[in-house]
Amino acid sequence: MTLRVETLTGAALAAALDDVARLRIAVFRDWPYLYDGDAAYERAYLEIYRNSPGAILVGAFDGDTLVGAATGTPMEDHAEDFADAFAGTGIALADVFYCAESVLLPAYRGAGIGHRFFDLREDHARALGRRWSAFCGVIRPDDHPQRSADYRPLDGFWRRRGYAPMPGVVAEFAWKDVDIDDETRKPLQFWIRALDAPGRAQ
């Protein structure tokens, strides 16, 4: 397997967003997101990356095909969604870089691409003068009927990167699950790390 990982910003990032949408729909259909994606939702959601001067896309390519992607922006670009969750934490949104999705097709997992996704986004965050890197992950009940028997939570990977959950810092997003007709709101737990602290286990 020959993969290359590239950092895209500006016009190159914007040109790749349709492929990012395709990956999001494919990968997030599985547990735990169960996302029943469509082009209209993706177009609206991804517009923030097109419009943010500080946005980054880390792409994993097999030849010319985008097989994995990780995105991020300054947290204040998401103030409408996340300001309430961060209220009372003592952390200013302007000090935080938000690592959004990391999606990679199953055939390409296990080759260290996930670490590269975080490495390059965190480097970008430091270059922007950010003190913190954060992301959020959906919270699902352990007895959810759609839970995959072979699902392996990513908590250990995230902790080795230096991230820890932020107690009580939970946001909500609505999307349509594959087994439900209407959108429902889901809680998403924030994880954070200080960018001047050791992060990756060797």
C-alpha cells in the first residue's frame, strides 16, 4: 500500500471538499455515528471550511484518490455551535483549535495515518498561535441496538495523544440516523490537550 499524506489549505482545500463529503457519508454511516448522510447536509456543513482562512484539510491519497481526511479550524469559527459548551471552562475559544472529523476508509487503517492526521493539525494549530487542541466524539449508550459487537473505542488512542475528556463539556448536534426517519440531537463529549504538553506515545 502506497499512501501519501498532504496538508491542504485555501483553494486546494476547497477543491477537495466534495471528496471529503463522500468520505464522511461512507465512514460515518458506521457505528457510532450511524449518519444517514446526504449531499445537501454535507454542502451546508462543509461551507465553514471553505470560508475559514485558518482551516486545514489533511488528506490521505492513494494515487489521486482521497481515501482519508481530517479537518480543523480555529474554534471561534464554530462559536455558534460550541460557545455554550465552553462557557465556564476558563478557556477562551480564541485559544483553541478544533480538530473536526477524521475519516479513513477501512482498507487503509492501521498504518499510522490517524497519528499523521493529528500531528499535522496540531502543527497547524501551533503555527496559528493556539494553546489548545480539542475535538468531540458522539456519546452513545452501551446497549444501543445498532452497536457493533467488534467496535473498539478510540479512547486509548486519544489518551496516548495527550487528550482527556472535559468533564461536563458536551455539545449537541442533530443528524439523521440510518435506522430513524427524522433527525435527532446527539450529545458529543469534548476532549482537549495543551499543545505545549507531551502528546504522542512513542
